[in-house]
Amino acid sequence: MLTNAVLLFATAFGVAQAATYKASFTEYGSGDQNGSPNCNTNTVACGFFSANTFQAAVSQNLFGVGPGAGAGPACGTCYKLTAQTDSSGNKLSNAGNSITVQINNLCPADSNPLCSQSGLSGSNQYGANVNFDLCKDDGAANALFGSSGVGLAVGTAEEVSC
């Protein structure tokens, strides 16, 4: 009952609720199979990196602009990522593991099915509305995937304060 009252109040008075998405999680950075450069530098799409938090690229539908367009509106926002299953839907050995990342790069839609969802209600091949490509170079990928033995997971992403 109290939850309904809080939601009604928030809706009636325009109080913003944190966005939560079904998300897929991948990894990129130095030494990956795509030849990506170090992702923990200030040459990424947002033009910054932070030594104080994990970094991630996010799919174009959430980033807000395409390649070459500079910093998107998602730059600098933070998300709590919680991994639940692998790409086949099997529960991870570390299911429920969470980390917080700050968006500092774009995962482009062009020729990339993981990041080419149509709007925030569209989904990729894993049923996720957004994809977070975790930076290997700052430890984000290792922190989320841990010893699960996977490099692609599915779970939730909730916008949080940085």
C-alpha cells in the first residue's frame, strides 16, 4: 500500500524515477578480439575517463548520438549493473553480482547487433533493451563477470547517482 502511495505521489508531482532496463553486458579494451584500443583513456567518445569508477560504453539507443557526433547525453551518467544469466539463459555462478559503471563511450549500432536496438523499447538478440560494453582496462569486466567464465551476460541496469 505504501509503495503504491509513493508511486502515485511520484507520478502526480513529476518526480523522476530511476530508469531500469533489461541489459546485456560484454567487454572491450586492449587485447580483445576486435582490436580495440585501451578503453581507459580520454580519447573515448565522451572525452574523459575516471580513475574513481568503472567505465563502460553503452549502446547507441541510450548513448543518444551516433559515431562522430561527440559526447552523447548519456556521458557521465552511472548505472548499477547486475548480471543474472549467460547468453544461453543459464544462471551464472555469480548471479546477482553488481557493479556501478560510468558511461564514457559509445557502442555503435552500425554492423553491431548487440548495440543496434531500435529505441529503448527494442531489444537485441538476447532480449536486452541496452548493451553495456565493459572496459577491460580498468577492471570493470573482471569485476562483473568474476570467475563465472563468461564474457557475455544478461541482467539489469538501473540508473543511479554517480
